[in-house]
Amino acid sequence: MQLNKYDDIGESMYSATLQNGLRLRVIPKPGFSTAYAVFATNYGGAHRRFTVDGQTLDTPAGVAHFLEHKMFDLPDGENALNILSANGADPNAFTSSGVTCYYFECTEGFEENLRMLLHFVSTPYFTADTVQKEQGIIAQEIRMGEDDPNVSIYYDLLTMLYDHHPIRDRVAGTVESIAEITDKTLYDCHRVFYAPSNMVLCVEGDIDPERVLAIAEEELPKTLSPVPRADFGPEEGLLPVDSFRSREMAVSAPQFLIGAKFRPSEEGQALLRQRLVSQLALRMLVGSSSPFYARLYSQGLISHDFDYEADFTAGTATVIIGGESREPEKVLDELKAEAARVSEKGFDPELFRRSKRASLGARLRGLEDFESVCVSTVTGLFSGYCAFDAISLLGQVTKAECEQFVRETLSNERLAISIITPKRT
């Protein structure tokens, strides 16, 4: 395995690519009792149309999430979650629009737990009966999500911003779409997307990298399979489909999300730098240390739950800003005015220095979180960069880049707002 050292952050990483195409990363932590492993596939809710071996296939919404639910079932009737838990591990999984991750944390029995993780994720077992049973379980989950204001306002915003990209559809699908899923659908998608060539294994802890490599070679299929190519449809325009939407739900106070889409850079260092620029720009514009936040908070227009993010997933890039407010439209007006001011006059140099130091500090503290490090490493590899390069690259980001991001992304015509208000009695 190849050893790379990142002296600026005091980290190192062992890397290897197996003959079956699996990319393996091991982050050594000598003396630590906790170990963490994540086994991830470059497959999420938005990967509904794809090409492999020259053949283009369409699948119903919700297959990636459905697969995640069913992968813990083993052919012998056992459940991998139960086995891992009984062996002292804390296992779980999640599916986003772009990836599916299976992971565990433990303080003992690491090698046995790793073998089980690799075994159950690479061993599909579905029947018509178990699929039908799961359809009922997931349908209930979908209905609960429809009554969740946080879920509703989020997908309202995405459908306002995106005309056709599948990110606008819920990761879990709809009751109607999951009814189309069969055991054959699951087997076909597992064969294509759960091939080692489309996956990454990342481990962090006081672990022997060569043992991890040996276990992966023993447990996983040996075949090198072609990597599927996702088809998200024609390129989206930069303007939102709709700029305003409001609905009533059972909430105690109005909630809002303001959003804008922008084009992500090509994969690799350019994409990582764009991530860093967008996050730093938003920290200065609306973060808790910004003049905007201080002013609106003092006026009672926003509360402690006010937050922001630049989300990059499944070939999309989206700014999302929101929280609770008694006057969401007033917050939007204030944001437009602040973005216009920054576009014209730029950020205060001292605010830029403070914000960059704070961002660097947050990233350094984040290195203590094994889950965050492993998931960031996985998603970075799927996007062509190493997450450990973020610290040094952030130091190179300029104030002008951040100002340009605000000027190009947060102009008035690019913004949309989704609002949920309390039901009238």
C-alpha cells in the first residue's frame, strides 16, 4: 500500500486499488481504542437512469434507498445489523441523492466486524415476498415524510430550483414508484452499482493497513466490472423554475428556505476549491459572525436555528439558507440587499481573515471525528479529490474568489424561497 503523509495537519493515509477496482483508504490512529469503517457505493437516489456496457437503463425512484433497507438481510435468515451489534459494533447506513454508505464503529472485534460489513454489502438476497413486505414499511416511511415540515420545505425548494434533475425527487421515492420495484430490480441495480469498481472502503483507527487489504481481497468478488455512467438529463439552466412558494402545515412558527443553484466545477481539485470558496463565502455573508446575522438576529427576524450550506451532490451544486422567521420574505429582501452590497463593495478584509481562520479551525477540529473524516474521504474520492487536501487549499482561497461567488450565484433573479406557515385555525 502507498503511504501519503499530510504534515500540515499531522495525518497520514494508506492507499490501494484492488484488482477488482475497489479503492481502499486506511487512516492510521495509533493508540486509539475506537475504529471506524465505511463501505460506500457511488449510487444514490438521483442515479435512476444510467448506462453500463453500452446499455441505458431506467429505474423507479427510490431503488437506492430500498436497496439500503434490504442489504442487511442475509440468505441464511440472519440480519447483519443484529450480528454486528452482538459483536460490539455500532452499525448503520444512509442513502443520499449521491451515495449510499454502510458503516460501523467499534472498540473490539474490528476484523470480524469488517468481514461482516464487506460480506453483507456484497451478498444480495431478495425474494418477491420480502420485497413486498418492505414496500409496506417504506411506504409508511414516505407518508410520514410527507407530514414532516423539514422534508416538505426542502423538496419544495428543490422542485422550484430544478426543472428535471432527479435531485428534485425524494430519495425514498413515492408510494407509487416503490410499488414498481421487484426483486429483479434490486438484483440488477446491486450488480451494477455494488461492484467493487464503483465502491470505496475507508477505515480509520489503530488498524494494520495490510490486514484490511487482505480481508478486502478475501471477502469481496474478484471480478473487475465496468463502472456505470449516470444520466441526469440535459444541463439545467441557472434560473429557478419558480421563485416563490408557500404552504400551510402543522408548525408553530413560519419556516423558510432560500436557495440558488450553480454549476459545479469539473471533478478534482477545482471542485474541492469551489466547495471551499462557496462555504467560506456563505460563512462571511450569513454565518453567525457576519454583520447580516447580527443585524437580523437583533431585530428578531431570525433565530438560533438559522443556518446555511453549499450542497454538492449528484452533479449539482445548491446554496440553501434558512430557518424560522416571523417574516421570511423580509429575510429574503435583506439577503438580496446584503448580496448586492458585497457584490459592489466586497467583504471586509478583517472579516475575511477571521472567517478563514475560523474555517481552518473547524476543519482541524473535524479531524477528531472519525465518521466525518471517513465519509468525507469517500465522497471526495467519488469526486476525484482527497479530502485531506482541503486544509492547504483553503489557505489559498482569496477574498476575490468569495466575492465573485456571491456576485454570480446570489443575484436577485437566481434566488427562490420556499415557506411553510402555521395552519390557520
